[in-house]
Amino acid sequence: MGILIDLAGRRKLTLIGGGGVRTPLFVEAASRRAGTLGLEEIALFDTDTDRLSLLGAVSRYSARQSGGPRVTMTTDARAAMEGADFVVTAIRVGGDAGRVADERIPLSHGVLGQETTGPGGFAMALRSVPAILEYAGLLAEVSPKAWLFNFTNPAGLVAQALHDAGHARAIGICDGANQAQYTVAAYLDRDPRDLRAEVYGLNHLSWTRAVTGPDGTELLASLLGDENFRARSSQRFFPPSLASLIGAWANEYLWYYYFADQAVARLTAAGQTRGEEVAARNRALLDQLRAIDPDRDPAGALAAYRAYEQGRRSTYMHYAAPGTAGDPPVPSAPSADGSEGSESSEGYAGVALELMEALVAGVPCHTAVNVPNSGAISGLADDDVVEVSTIADADGVRPVPLGAIPPSHLALVRAVKLYERLTVEAIRTRSRACAVRALMAHPLVLSYSRAEPLVDEFLRAHASLVGEWA
């Protein structure tokens, strides 16, 4: 996986899904690092010309404000990826309506309705995986030396499909994998780049067992017992009695597993799914940008966009906060983790850009991403894509050997990895029977009487995008 990028050349970074609502944030973050990366161009591609023109214009203005590279926009995927050194895939096949269906259908069966975890993630994968594989195939044709950083959810499952298809230069990115490292750094006023975290598991199903300082001192264990620290991070979702049983920092998405019944009850009682809330916010943003006209008033458009982002963050996972579904949203902790609710982190963009810098400059980067296990976690296959601590430099991205993990954690990881493997196979073969087996294997479904109707409803709901299955 050694790097083959021309260190003397000017580089091109392509974003597949350039009409997405996170694009201005990504472009802003990339512009700040343009000098280190030698970026000459950020190419935005999308099939939705309206969204691309609106959010692309906001992104272009943001890049100009920070002295960044030129921002181009196109609806031609081949042109976008030709000559690219790095490609980021951040798409939502089926749009917000697809997400709403993914979350509503499971809730109607008394099963978790969440866009990446459980059956909602399965439905999203039915649409995401074929599209990402198509883009990856085109990238291999036009820019075979490029690295692909996938943000598209479900990120771990998509990364598994990419590697199963032979795309070795593909990295799955999720900012949640590095929450512990960044939260500890913020709380102790340290530079997160000086800390080393030991992360293991799968995407949206990972734990951090240690965070060490430059002198080798372990910092995390004592903080997990600090109620002030816990209250200022996503660990507030897990009561102390559970935290002591877990024995590690828990990815916030583990709330859906540790509180499975409560999650379904709260999401059902809320009356509006997260997808429905986000869809309404997105419609309002796009209407506002059309009225402002970013080409005429780019500063006003950027201000409207920033207000949208702040509002969206304020209600992230509020239903997981201690108490009842009627509790007010819990504000994000300042300088806390890198989740959707964080106000300080560069999130997904920061993780990907740090990796790019390491690949270009050769300065080692320690971060957690989704890559093949390659022996890092005992009890899993080498080709299982896992969310794990890695070292990136001019020679590529390599997982850190972590050895054995707690048996209860390994059991859950292996169950979800079986589900992921079966889902990839079902999509590859377009097999309804394999799809039913996949959902039966998922710990949040398990039952055949749930899995079969869920598969059938998803295939009907998304028939125009997933086609006929046997």
C-alpha cells in the first residue's frame, strides 16, 4: 500500500457528493491544509445540479476566504476523478427520503430505526454499496494511484465491500472512532496529536481501552470515573454502573445496543425521527440559500449555512441523554468529541486530511479508521474490516497490533461482522434469502419473523434504486 504520489506536483482532491450539506465544512477544513497538502484544486461532483450549485457556491466562497485552492464543480464523475490524488466519497443514495424510510420501516416493526445501526444501516447499504463500488471502479480506471476515503454510511460495511472487491487503497472514515482521544485532549488541555489511543471494534461499534500521553502515562481510566469528564462527553449516555461493566470508553452508538428497548421506545415516542428532522432542516436551508442566491450574496449564504450547522448539532442524539424522551437537548461539550454534536472538531474531514498529510509528507499520523484487520485484533479474520488504531505515513496505513479484547466485546463484534459479511454477499448476489440471513444475524433483529418482512419492505421501498432481487 506504499504511497506513489508525486511529492513535487500540485494535487487534486475530489469530493464525490459535492452537493451534500457537509461540503462547505469539508472544503473549509481542506483549504486550511492546502499548503501542507499542495492542493491546487478541490473538485466537487454531484448528480444533483441544484444542490451542487448552491452548496458549491458556499464552499467556493469559504475557500476564498481562507486563501484556499480553486474549487471546481461538475456533474461528470470521470472528469472529477481524472488526475485526482485523493477522492472522498460522501453520498446519500435516495436522499433524505431514503433515510426517512430506513428509519420509519423498522420502527413500525418494533425494531430500532436508526440510519446506520441495525436494519436502517442494512437498508442504506443496499443503496450505498453498489454506488460506491461503481465510483471506485471508475477511479481505478482514471486515477489508479489515488487513495479513496469513504465517508458514506454505513462506513464500515461499505469499506468491507470495497476491500472485498479488491480496492486496497480504500479507507473507511468515521470521526466517532477518535472521540476518546480528542475528548481527553480537550479536557486535559493537551494536543490530541501527542496522545495515542487504543481503539478496537467495528464502525459505530468500537471501544477505546486506553489513551496515553507522550511519556506513556495512561490517562483514560481515571477520567472514566470523573463525573465532570463524563458529563462533558458522550459517556454521559452510559450510567456509571454500566460504564464499570464496559471497562472502556464506549462509542456513542453502543447506546443503541446497551439500551436497545429504551432506544426503540424513545425514538417511537419522539414522533419525529432524526431523518425527518434533518430532512426538514435541509429543505429549509436549501430554500434559504435559493432566496439569498450565493452567487449574489456569498457572505449571507455562508452565514445562513453556519446557522444551519449550529442548529443541527444542538439536537444530536438528545434522546440518548439520561432521563426521558421529553428532556431538552443536551448541548455539546465545548471542545469535546468529534461527533455530529461537536462544535470544535473538523470531524470526518479532519481525520481524512490528517491521513492525507501523513501520506504526502511522511510524518506519522496515529488515528483510528476502518481498514482490514491484518492480525491487529485477535479472534477476527485478517480480511475483516475493523475500526482500529492505525499508523499512517509515506508507506501507507497500517493497523496497530492490539491483541486480545474483552470476550463480551469480541462476541458482539463477531456477531455484527457476520451480519456485515452476509449483507455484502447479499448485495453482490442480489439474494433475498442471504439478505434475510443477514438481518437474522444482527443482534438488534435476530428473529426470522422480523427479518423477513423487513427485507421485503426495504426492497419494495427502494425498488427504483436497488432493482429486482431473486
